Amino acid sequence: MDDNSPQNHPATPRTPSHEGVRRALGKIAQLLAPTPLLPLEVDGRTIWCKAENLQPIGAFKIRGAWHRMSDLTADEAARGVVGVSSGNHAQGVAWAARRLGINATIVMPTDAPRAKIAATQALGAKIAYYDRPKGEDRDAIAQRIADDSGATIVHAYADPWVIEGQGSMGLEAAVQLAARGIDGPDNIIACCAGGGLSAGLALACPDADIWGVEPDGWDDVARSLAAGEILSVADISFPTECDALQAMSTKAINFAILQARGVRVVSVTRAEVRHAMRLAFARLHLVLEPGGAAALAAVLAGKVPLTDATMVTLSGGNVDADLFAAILHEAA
């Protein structure tokens, strides 16, 4: 942590940028190996799947957490951090905190997957639970903890550092495609909850078309972009297995980028997500969680256009074993 960098001071007004994404990639490249960019033939065309489920925590969230937390001042680090997450960002924050020697508290829903809770605890983070089905406000809980302790909130998507960190995936993929003689990505399909990844990729790859993918019933970003204003999830009781994509609403920092870049968003069904999980296992030999398979589900369902330089995010693989087994056996 470099206390002399102006990037280290959250009080300084800051907007996420392409240059910030490049800086994030430089930091992340010193720490993490690039995740594989795997070819997959779909309807006679080869697409490129970014296997972020193979990150040390099983999801891309490690990128934003590391970029944010490695920029904390020594004083900020001493006061700790607070995150909000159903499990993937939780593990990213916990992993970075352990490596940096920072105390971390994660606000997690009581119905989070057992595997994600256990992994977050194993990394040494403290968990503060909230009741998602009852509509408790996780951001408000995190703010109270931060107010009491002086900790820094590391938001799952509404933070300029986190947005830039997630966007590093796009620059990393561009290098990998260039090594294969392909100029791109020119078309990116990404899972979407609060819009942190989609916004980061929009900054990283300014010439690419960006498509966000939400689960049915949790399509607040699509509705917000259509309405021209931020809207919340219409029915928080709507059932979905994509726990990683259950943000109540996007935030202004994300919405501004998505709107300015003309990002388009589609939704996928439970059956489409499950089909994508089975196909990824059979043809790519990868384990994906439901939310991590959402972007691939949209591709397989024909809901997004494809090019010869399309990148699809396989964004997480933290799924309870019994659920994954049941989904595999469903089509047996």
C-alpha cells in the first residue's frame, strides 16, 4: 500500500476510468495468473469463454477487492473493511484482507449457499448476517458497522476501484486474443447484478458491444436502462438460483457508465441457466454456479448476437455440491 498515491484517498472525488482499469490490471498481474480464455463452438461459431471460476476464490470478484483494498492507506487498513455479498465478493474481500493483514467483516444473507459461507469463514472474515427474504437493507447494515468501527466499505459493485478491478478481465482477455491473432473482444457477454462487472468491461473495452445478463425476476438493470432512471427489483421474493445476481438495484456510479455506453441487458430463465451449467461441465469440464453460468445461458438461448471475437464471462464456480449434482442428473 503506497500512502503517497492520490489513488489512496477515498475523500478525493474519483471517477472510474480506462486508465484506472489499466492500473488495476498491472496490480492484479503481479499477483494472479491470467484465467484461461477457452474456445467454445456455438452454432458453428467459436466464442471465447473467460474462466473466472478458476480464480483462487472461484470468481472474478477477487479483482475488484484486491484493487480497492491494496489502495487503502495504512490508517484505513488499520480500521478494517466491511463488504456486502452473498458469497463471491465476500470471498474476494476476505482473501485480500488476509493477504494484506486487514480485519474484514462481511454482511451476508442468511440464505447464502453453505459453500460460500464456509469459504468466507475459512479465509478469516467475520460474518454479520441479514435476512434477505424479509428485505433487510444490507447496505444500511454495512454502513452502521462502518460508522461504529471506522472501517472502509468495500462495496460489491458501487465503488470506482471495484469497477476498475472487474474491468481488468477485459484487458486481460484482449491480450489473450491478440496472442491468437484476434483483434478483440468486440462483443462481451457478462453476468449482471449491480452492474460492477458490466461497467468495468465497458471502460476496459470502449469499442466493444457490452451485453449484461440478469436472471428472470431480477431484471432491475434492464428495466432501469429502459426507463432512464434507477429502479429496484420488482419482487424480492421471486425465486432464483442465481444468488450471486440478486442485487436490489444498481447505483448511480454504475448506471451512468452503462447508460453512456449503451449497454444492453437481457434475462435468462432457470432452465436456461441449468442447461448452461451442464454444457460447461460436459464440453469445457468446468464447474459453474448458476449466476456464473448466466452469460453463457444467454448465448446458448440465442438471446445475444455473436461475433468471431465474442467474450463470455464464466464468472463463478462456487456452488453447493448437492445442487450441482442435482442439476447434472436432471438431464440424465
